[in-house]
Amino acid sequence: MNAAELLSHHHLKKSSARISIIRALQELETPASEPEISNKMGIHYDRTTFYRSIQTMVEAGLIRKIVVDKLVVRYALRDKPDHAHFYCDNCQQLTCLEDIHPGPYRLPAGFQTRESDVIIRGLCNSCSNHLPIETIH
Ligand SMILES: [Zn+2]
Ligand SMILES: [Zn+2]
């Protein structure tokens, strides 16, 4: 689906900011940070509009917001089945682990899942070649 189709699929109006955010996310391979997205958007980027637009698309379920330790925020299109992510403590890259599917979990009676993110932390394959895991204690 292209950006306009994704928006109408989620019953959202097509604004130029929303379209350029989606296009940027489609071009970027990994879950992307705000600076990575704004670089792709170029002149279409405006900070206030960005946050408003992305919030709307997160709430509509079009975009997944992944937060590591409250500080690291990445955005990705929600176009694949839910999967775990790997956060590298060294290079801060967030990688999709599409073969690892979290849940569904059997929760105690009365509990309802709104969101469930599985984030595994450690060293990615390229960092673990240079750095033994002991050094990040
Ligand atoms: Zn790494
Ligand atoms: Zn992912």
C-alpha cells in the first residue's frame, strides 16, 4: 500500500505531513528515530506538525512507537505481524526480530492488553564481534 492508501485504510485524512512521514518510514529499513525521519522528509519537516501527525498515526494503529528506557524512541510502520525488537546497547540500533512473536499472553482475569512490546537488549552481531559482552556491565 502506498502512503495515501494506508491513511484511508486507517480512516485518516491525507495531509502532506502524514504522507511524507509514511514515505520516510517506508524508505528507512529499521525502526527510525525522529532525526532519521526528518532527514528523509527534508523541507516537509516541521517539529510541531511532526509530533501531532505521528501521534495521530500511532493512536490509529498505523505506526508503532517503540520506546527503550523512556529515552530512545523509534517509529515504524505497523505493516508486519507483532514481533520482538533487539536494542544494541553499544550502537543503539533497534533491529526487528520478525521471527520472534510476542504473546498472546494468558493474563489474569480482568487484565486487558493495550500494547505489548518485547525488547531484548544486548549487543548486535557487528558490535559483539568487537566488544565482549562483559565490558558493558
Ligand atoms: Zn550494535
Ligand atoms: Zn520491527
